[in-house]
Amino acid sequence: MKVPGRAWLQFEIEAQGPATTIRQTAIFDPVGMLGLLYWYALYPLHELIFAGMLRGIVKAIPVTPRTAAAPEKFDV
């Protein structure tokens, strides 16, 4: 994807007892005024897209006895 700057997603997964937390961070390093305009103009759309992506990842986790017994913890 071509954007006016550098962009990447970072995922962090942390086990906390019986629960697991997944954290997704979108990072954008804009180039020039066009990069700044791009980021702030599309910020609301990116927020929806990334939240949906994270929900999809959580839904794709297979149900096992360990995950079925763990309380669900999901913050977007």
C-alpha cells in the first residue's frame, strides 16, 4: 500500500493468568504536509478498520478447554 510516509502495525500478546491480552498499535511516520493530512483525514476510518481487524483476530482463536474456561478480556 502506498501512503505518504511509513506505516506498520505492531501486535503485543501478553498472558495474564488464565486470560490473554492482545494489543494492536498502528504507527504512522508521515512525510510532509500530505502525510499529516492523510493521517488526520483518515483517522476515524482507520480506527474502525483496526478495531474490526482486532475483533476478527480474537474470533479466529480456536476454542480449547483452556480458552473456554478463561474469562473473555477484550479492549479496543
